[in-house]
Amino acid sequence: MSTRAVYTFHSVASPEGATDRNPISIYKHHDGYPSGALSFLLNASLYCTDEVKFTTCSYVDTNSYLDDEVEPITVASVRDQFVLGFMMSNGNGGHKYFTPSPEAHGDIEYAYNIYVEDFNKAEEPNYNPVIEIMSVYTGLSDKEHGDYRHYTLIAKDTLDKLYADLINGKDYETG
């Protein structure tokens, strides 16, 4: 059986700061348990370096001469690099797609919030996001209120710390 999860990427100025208004959520159909998720996020982080930037737009000066070269402007944030890395990584295959939020899915078992410092807002790029691992319980509360969803925080720390704990035997699935 598949372990479904939603990964929500937030761009922040610092791990304690307010998040952006436009988080990006991705639904992944399988391997959503914490050990799988941390591996996927670690693979995605390989796309996040000072040397790797995704050009998302180009500026063209219409007043310049036509024979001038147009230089692309890199505007991808670290958060966007993580999202692209998550979607593109060979180690993160399988069925996944963009979704409005975890609430759009009644069948997820885990939800992950990934708080990435945006290099456009922070002085130095931080490629080690803070991750919240949450188990999700969805059930019926009663006929009047319909579905009930409860999130339980399992762990919250930086990606490298959570992954190191996992390698050293921490079991996030059972506590």
C-alpha cells in the first residue's frame, strides 16, 4: 500500500520568520513515510548550490540594439530550487504533482512543511531548510461536522539534523 504525503515548501527570511503568502505544495503518491521523505528532500537539496541557478526569466531591453546579447537574469529563490529539485531528481521518482494544499487530499498519512530561507531575502543562502514532519489523521467526527483532520507534529529540525538522526537509528514512523 502507498504512503501518500504532501510536501509544502515555504520561502522565509529566517526559520523563525513569517512565511510567504504563496507556499508551493506537492502531492506524492508513495514513499511518504518520514525516512523516504527525508531522502527525497536530501536529493532535492543537491539542486541547491551557489553554482546551480535556474533561469526563470530573461530581461530584454527594447531600446538596445538588436545585435546586443541578451543576458538572462536568474531569479529563482532557494525555495524554488528545492521545488525544482524535488520534481526533477532521479532519486525521487514516482507519481507526484502540484496541489493547492494538504487539505485537498483526504488520503494522506504525512504532511511536511519545508521552510527554506530565500537567498533574495537573506544575506547568505541557506541550503539546509527546517522541516516539520507531521502525521495526519483523517476520519469522521460526526454527521454535523463532516470530515475531521488532525495533524500531529512528530519532529521539527533542520534537514541535515533529521537525516543524521535517521541514519543513527531514529524511527520517525513509530516515534
